[in-house]
Amino acid sequence: MAGIKESILVRIQTANLIITGIAVVIFLQILNIQFLQGEYWQSRADEMGLQYRTKKATRGTIYAENEIMLATSIPLYKVSLDPMIINSELYRTKIDTLTKLLSTFFKDKKPKEYLAKINEARRLKKRYIVLSPRPITFTERQALAQWPIFNDKQNKTGVLFEKVEERTYPFTGLAGRTIGFVNENNDGAGLEMSFHKALSGVNGKALYQKITGGDWKPVGTGTRINPINGNDIYTTIDINLQDIAQESLAEYMSKHSAKYGCVVVMEVKTGAIKAMVNLGLEKDEYKENYNYAIGDQGSIDPGSTFKTASMLAMLEDSTYSLQDTIDTGNGFYKYYDREMKDTKVGGWGKQTFQQALENSSNIAVSRFVTKHFGKKIDKYLEYLDKFGLNTDLEKSFRLSGMAKSYIKTPKDPTWSGVTLPWMSIGYELRLSP
């Protein structure tokens, strides 16, 4: 019994030694190829024109509400051929039919021109020629795959459908600047640029061989690192509201000969942006050429819309009630050497806190604010910060290109005694819509 155990142990130890020896040999060979023979094999690869090239990941889709596509990448295919692979008998009997089909389908060459091109490639022993003058769709690819030679199941057909992708925007002209773009230099705008990394995914690699004419031919299917496709982005844009908002803005701008304008439709309950339209005049036509809603060019004095923030700051910081009153006089009020004009000729007279906002009274709002915050301006500015009016919205809004707010402080060299009253009604500051 002891002899059997010893025999088994010897066999196991021998097997372990053999496996370890093989592993060491493989490891040493890897080191030899990588470090000692690395330059040699690299030069051999260069001689053969072999190179690992980027295999692009499929870019993610941008969706509107209800999963309606705003931007997506559609697969297209370049049709190429290795004419040397085709069986000689198959080539002899079917090539004429194939060239006629190519001519009818692409309409760029006569059948005899396609035949001459393929025959010349065979004569020169070329392993790769491009047949399609344009990329084809997936449906077209399925149709071409049924053609003679291309559909031969018993032999290698030589046909290669190389995938390329095209970014397409189903609602051309709608939300163009909001959706945005990314160019070849990785510059861009809108959602495409803001979420570029997430949409892009991770590119893979595939082995290609450079051939005559500078084209690159894929080599095999095992010599590749598959790409990881990009993530999809879901937005709150309502495409119907977007369409209505754009038509309304264009009509109003045309009526008033405006140079640019924007509309942002927000759902009050959730804060969700349902539409964002940006139109600028370009060669007598209104186009989405810049995002005025968030960008520097659209950053202006907010005017009366800012009165709401000023009055909210008052309510947050004081015991004022909606029925407290202030006198607006005859429609003019002087702050130092500068006179403020009210929104009604002859003035609003006495105004309650509520009426001041309802009537958008310049004098009432500015007097309420200067009376309460005149000696504690920093507190007023704190509330503006608290409301998010002076914060970096690019991080929270998540759309690149956000203009920075310009809200003065007493440290600003342009601050004066009239800054607070005019700021309270939306002037001497700049905000994007």
C-alpha cells in the first residue's frame, strides 16, 4: 500500500515539475520576444504594414421625453472585396451578374467598369478593394448579402461589410443648439459636448494591414479588442412643446425684427426643462446658432424678473406682511443724483408689498429693499446666493457653456450709492436667462 502511495506522489511531483518547466519556458519566451526580439518583430510588422488601429465605440443616443430620439448613431457599411479569395469557377460564372447588380445599385459605374476594376485587382493580386462609392444601410447590406458570389455559403466570398457610423438628428432644426455637437477636434456645444465622455464609450482596437493606395484592410477577427459602447442620455425635453415654443419665438422675433431671442419652458413643480429654444438672425433667417439661454451672449440685465428675487429676500429676512405699504409718489423717485422712473405714468401711489410685485413697481420694490437692506447689503447678497443666482450652475445644470453671473458687491469698483436700488429691480448686474 505504501508503495502505491509513493508511486502516486512521484507521478504528481513529476507532473508538477513538467507543468512548471513548461510555464517557465513560455514566460522566458515571452520575455525574449518582448524585450530581446521586440525590435525585430516590430520591424517585421512594419514591413507587412500591420498596425493596431482604433475601432470606434458606438456613440450613445440622446432621448427626449417618452424615449423619443433627439440624436443617435446609425450603422452604415462600406462594401469592400478581397478578389483573390473568390473561387475561380464561381468567379467565372457569376462575376458578370455581380457587376451588373453593382452598377444598377450604386449608379456610379457601368458593369464593364466594375468588371475591369475587379479583374485588374485579381491580376495585381490585390487583397482589398472598395466597391461602394457611399456607405450603405443595414437593410441594403442584407440585400447585397443575397447577391451572387456575396451569398456563397460553401466558399469564402471575399466580401467585407465594414461598419462605419453616422450621427443623425431626426428633428432637424429643433433644439439644435441644446442637443449640440462634437467636432473632430473634440470641441463642441450642448448635450453632445456636456456628456461627451459618457456618450463616447470606450474605443477598441483591431489589427489592420496597410495596402496599396493607402487603404487599411482588417486582418482576421481574433486580433481585436472590442469597444464598449457609449451610454444613452435621457432628457426632460418635450418635443411637442419644443416645436410650439420655437414657432412662437420665431413669429414674435420676426414681428419685432429681433436679432436674437430664447425661450426656456420649465415645469414649475419639478424644475424640469421641457423646451429650450435659441434663435439668432443669420443671413435674413432665424437659426439655432448659439445658446443664448445659457451663454455669455445672452447674459443681460434681467430687469423686472429680478424683482421676484428681491422681494423673496425681503420675506425671508423680515417680518414684512403682504399688506405693508410704501409710498411711490408721482412716478419719480430720486436716489442721490439719479432719478428712478416708475412703470406707470403718474405713479402708483401707495403700494402694498403684494401690489408692488403685482404691478412691477420699480419705486415700490427699490424702496422696500433699500429701506430693509440698505445697512446690511451683505445679507441681501447672501439671499441671492442662497437662491442660486450667483453660483456656478454648470455643475448642477450639467450643460457646458454656462455664463457666469455678474452680481456686484460693495467691493466692486463700480459700486455706488445707487447700485442697490437699481440692482433690486434687475439692473447693474448680468444673468443668463
